[in-house]
Amino acid sequence: MSKTVLVPIADGTEEIEAVATIDVLRRAGALVTVASVGKSQVTASRGVNLVADQLISACVHETYDLIALPGGIPGSEHLRDSRELTQILKDQKEKGGYIAAICAAPAVILGHHGLIDSAAVTCHPFFAHQLDGHEVRESPVVKDGTLITSRGAGTALQFALTLVEILYGREKAEAVADAMVTTFS
């Protein structure tokens, strides 16, 4: 059975983090919805244009197995400031669903809205000070309960494969990695 995933984007989203997550999860068979908190086409942090499947307003009453937040500045700030996305994230947390965030997103979005209950977390080193009170690790990916966090663009592939493992199991994550001629540790 296909799993459902929401990947929100905004102007200034880090493109490697967004596209790697979307691509790898789709390779695994997930039904990924890319939803913009602004206009349907956004300009990512390095000037790459990304086109959303829909606007975030269409996602408010949907249910997802996983919500994966890419980082980037000012992308994470735009995601943080979306009332609709904030409500979706609060609903996801309340029901015990998976939330994943990479780079600036763990601190700028989840930390800002008080959505981190787990002790262990990681993020881009530049934003670690915003996660006082949490055990900030230097690991590429940290899983703690239903929260999965990662450090940045350089860890995006490992992050995405970890999300595949969580949704579909280790064997599927390894198969996707093999087909991409990479490893999953």
C-alpha cells in the first residue's frame, strides 16, 4: 500500500533537500504531495524554480503518513509563517504521525512552534543554538520517536532514504539506494 507524504515548499526552500526527499520517496512508491505555502511556482534558495502540485490550503483536511519539511532560508521562515501549515503540523503531532525536518527547519519551524517533544534532534549547525533544551546531535540523521531530523543539503539523500525505511522498511530503503547506485547506512 502506498504511503502519503506532504512536502511543503516556499520561495527560498533549499532545493536539494526538497527534490531529494520528493524524488527518493516517489522512487519508493510513496504518494508525495508537493504543496506551496505561497504561489504554485516558487524560486528556491539557489534560483531553481519548483512547481507545486497544489497550494497548502488544499491540504488542510488531508491525512498524511509523513510530513517532510525541507530547510533553506528564507524558505523555512515562509513555511514557519504559514498558519495553514502550522495547523497541519500540530494535527500531525497530535495524532502521533511522523514529522521530518532538515537543515534550518527543525529549529526555525518545529522549534519555533513548540513541536519538538523528543530529546534528541539535529539541524544545520548554524541553527543549533535555537534548540536549547534539546540534545542536539551531530549525526547526519536523528530518529527520536515520530520525529526525524537531519543536518542539511549534504545529508539530504541519507535523510530521504531514512524516511523510506520508516515508511516501507529497511529492505525497500536498501533497494532504492541500490537502484540509485548509492549506499544506505
